[in-house]
Amino acid sequence: MSIYKDIAWNGLWKQNSILAQLLGLCPLLAVSTNLVNAVSLGLATILVMLLSNFAISALRALIPYEIRIPVFILIIAALVTVVDLAFNAFLHDMYLVLGIFIPLIVTNCIVLARVEAFAAKNGLRSATLDGLMMGVGFVWVIALLGAVREFVGQGTLFSGIEMIFPTLSGIQILPADYPGFLIAMLPPGAFFVLGLLIAGRNWLDARANQQVREHRQHDQPPAPSSIPA
């Protein structure tokens, strides 16, 4: 169980693909203009990571080492095609909004990095859990980024939710006459918010490490004093 806890913690926080490794920034910055778009792309990424880690871990003994990268990309491309067609069939309006960024999951460094670094070297359950938790780590960051940008930029949350659930509508949090903050909806705003998130994570890690050092120093027994003869 400790191994699975480490895998989950690495995916969610310690080795978070965005905050720690800075991978997959292109779709992160382009799609996170609101919460719904961000979560939708994140869910598509979770599906691809989960299925690709599962498939490659299951087939790793059959894949020659010399051609492993082309085979990995081929498997990922096949799974992305399935997800892309599923979005087109069941969530067509959202599919039109996300556009090219669903097919571009094939080239997302997060997916290829995890199948190469983990799935190709570990068992089925560990690899599947790693793909799931790395995807969840990606989703919560891109969702938070999208929520902050949407709130600051438009004063709303869940704008566009009717594309997924036709009976629902977005929430106007700030007054209707809120003029908006344009830079939050543009790529520079995404960089600013992402920088703040990374800074917050680094501060929390530094604070936690400092508390661990202080705890160890407090628990360390005092050095024996020398008594002169």
C-alpha cells in the first residue's frame, strides 16, 4: 500500500506534471480560459494517460527496446483517436471548442514521459494507477487555472457548462456590469496565474521541509557533555 500511496502523492503533488515538471504547457495555457474547457481537456488527457499506461505496461515484454518510442507513439495515437471520436460523437459542441487540442494529446510530453519513465518499467496495477494519478494531477491544476482566469477575466464560473449539460448554465459571481479583466483571458494572464501557482507550491514545500528539519532537531538528543577529571 505504501507504494501505491507514493505513486498517488507523486502524481498529485510531488512530481506534478505541471507544477513540478512544467510539461504540457501548450494545451494548459491555450485551453484554460474557463473552468469547463479546462476540465474537459483534462478529462480527455486522463483517459489517454490511463489507457496508454495500461496498454504499454501490459505489452512491455513484447515491445523490442530499439523501437519502443515509435510503438509507444502509435499506441498513444490510437487511443487519442478513440477519445477524439468519442468527444465528437457525444460532446460535439465541446469538441468544436477544444478543436485541435484533443488530437495534440498525442504530442503531449506528459503522456509520452510517463509511459517511457514508468509504464514501460512497472507492473500493470502500478502503471495504471500512475497514469490515473498523473492525469488527476494535471486536471486539478488546469481546473484551478481555468477557474481563476474565468473569475478574474469575466466574473463567472462554469461558463459553457450547457455544452455538456444542456439543463445547466454558468454562474455570474461578480455583478453583471463587471467590465472584465482582459489580460486574464489572454496568454499573458495564463503565464501570470501559472507562475503564482508554481510559487505557491514551492513555498508550501519549503515550509514543509523547514518544519521537518525543526522537528528532527527538536527530537535529536543533546550531545553528552564532557566532565573534566
